[in-house]
Amino acid sequence: MWERQVGARVYQLRREQKLTRAEFGELIGKSEQYVGKIERGAVIIPGDVVNKLCDKIGVSADFIIRGAVDPLDTAASLKGLSHDQIQVTLDIAAGVIKFLNTTSGNNALLKEAFRRSTSV
């Protein structure tokens, strides 16, 4: 079942790049037919193809496999903010990450909530 979800994300990425299946296949070193199989969920996408997608399209493997948005890829959510607002947002995020990395296991629920919020 997850193959279809991965395929749907690959399809979405290809469409966003305004590429045909043939062009997309050339980009990742696969045939047009193989790209179609990936998009339909008919094949399990191999790791080397995931890596090529990440390199060529600029997305995270986490997005391709799980649909998780890379928390470092915040361009869309920060659009329209001033430079100072963006800096404050990044400073807050860095503080939260530092806190989560230095606290004991007593904050497991907080860590899980943060993990879930960053993998929407």
C-alpha cells in the first residue's frame, strides 16, 4: 500500500517540475515506463532512485518515503515574513531543538509531540 503513496508523491514532484515521464526518467536514470510503474505503485522504489530524486529535485527522502515535510525546508511557511521575523522563528526553533536534545527521557511526550508536529 505504501508503494502507491510513494508513487503519488513522485507523481506530484514530477508535475511540480513540469516534466514528462521521459524527462523525469532521464533525470533519475530510469526509463519512462519505469517512472510510470513508480507512480502507479507497481514497484518498490529502490534506495538509489530515492537518493537521485533527493539530489536532483531537492527534496528529502523522508518526504518521498513517508510524506513528511522536511522541517528545515521552511521556505513556503516563511514566505511573506520579514528578515527579522524569519530570524526570530529560526532562533526559537533552534532553542526548542537544543532543549529537546538536552533533556532527559522525562520529556518523552514533549519530544514525541515535537516529532509529530514536524512530520505533518
